[in-house]
Amino acid sequence: MNELKLLREWDADAPPLTDAARARARFRLHQAMREPAAPTTIGRRPLLRVAVAAVAAATVTATVVVAQNAGSSPRTQPVSAATVLRGAAAEERRLEKPIAPRDDQFIYTKEIIKETPVGGGPTKTYVDESWNSVDGSKKSYVSELGYTQWVPVFQPGQTTVPPSKWSELKQLPTDPAKLPIALRDLFGRADYDRPMKADDWPMVQSHLSGLLRKAVLPKGLRSAAYEALATVPGIKLLPGRTDADGRPGLGIQYVGPPGTPWADGGAVLVFDAKTYQYLGMRDQRRAGGTTYEQWSTLAANAVVDRVMQRP
């Protein structure tokens, strides 16, 4: 495939990348330069707010206040980031409703994003609705911070990182021990006998995060991603966080090694402090010299038959 032709065809009207997105792109380019050429090419589909989920250099334990029963005094108990993520996996398995979309259908999502300037100012709320083709054979219609665009169909040999085609997602293992290796070896045969190395983890955690940002996944894959994320070297727990609606929660953040885009910490995944159910994400965005505190949550998702159809 002619990469220069693809570059010329890129949508010039698309909004500029954030600083974090540029850093991630540079890091991916650096990593790609270190690897042998792969037979599969990456598609030029837009990466809309790819989550940089969360975790750091050693499992951190924090003391969290937990209420016992009504009228009783609160008690404290040690809770680790791994405990929260494994609890989120258990909650996902309890609530999961497996689906099997057809290749000709679309995944509908409705996401609420709230942004407030860090230095003070009014909060702006965006309602982003998107329709993503299940197998990439049809044009998708996506929205990010109110900016909407049509996404072209996949060309032969194109894919995304992490995978977005349902057929590719179904090929990923639901064994939490195997999933990181499969994501590490996305463009070849997964070598489950080759152990993970320290420099494998930054991008693997990013791929796991990308999976968790997807509204719909094959049965067992989301819970496996939570449990796999719990094994990433270095998990940072942030007590006392809130979601977009002010509900109390626990944050999980990845702080990567020096020299990576996550050295100063990535986005924060927020989980319910009692049930460990995922509530949403907190992040920062820079635009026009202004830094915004950003909260996002998934309000609805469904499988539909056509673009603009709502459940």
C-alpha cells in the first residue's frame, strides 16, 4: 500500500491531535522502527480519544473508608489497584449480556463528555453519538467533542490497534494470562512461550485500555482485560475520585517508565468504591493553549442495523 497516497488522502478538516495523542503516536512510531516489518498494515481510521488506561511501577495499596451497615461507624480496609480491577472483572461477569452482532450491523454508542478549564471557567458538555461498522465493510459515522465525520471502509489488509472488527476481537483469548501476549504479538502468531519483557508493558496496557473503551466486546473479553490490566507491572490506586456525575469512586492510573508518553501518568479510570463497577474516565486535554479537565462516561450502547438508528 502506498503510504504517501494515504497521507495525501487524510482528512485535512479533522481536529488537531492533542499533545498526549501526538506523544503516543511518536512512541508507537519509535516502537515500530524497532520491530521487523509486519505483513499486516494499520488502517487510517481515526483513533477517537483512545484511552490511556492506567497503571504504574508497583502495586500500590491504599486505605479506603468502607461503610459497614446503616448506622454503624465506618471501618477501613486495605484495597489495592489489583483488587479493584479484579472486582471490576467479577462485576462485569455478573452483569454481562452476551451479544453476537452480524457483520452488516453497527455498534451504536452514546458518550457524555464534560470539560472544564483547569484555570476555572464554565463546564461544557458534549453528547457524542457514533455508529461503527461491525466488520468495517461499511462507512462508520463517528463523533468526538461534537465533531462528526464519516469513516471510510476498511481496505484489504487494514486493521486497527487494538482490533475493532468483531471477527478479530473474537480471536483474542479470554484467558487473562494469554491476553497481554496476544496483544503484544498482534501482527504475528502469539508466542505464549515467550515471557513478557519490561518494555512490552507500556503499549500492552494501552491496547488493554483501548479494548476497555469499546462499548461492546465478545463474551468474557472485557473481564479478561480487567484481570490482565491488574497484572501490568505497576498499578497506582487513587482514592477519593469522582465520576462525571460526582459519584464517589476509586481511580486507577498508569504511570509509565521514563521516556514513555505515560511517564507523568495517563488517564484515570474510575470505579465504584463499593461494587467496583466501571463508572467512566477522567483525563486532561490541551487545545489552543488551554488545559481542560475532562470527564467521560458511556450513556448507552446497542447493536443496530443502520447508521442514525437508535435503540
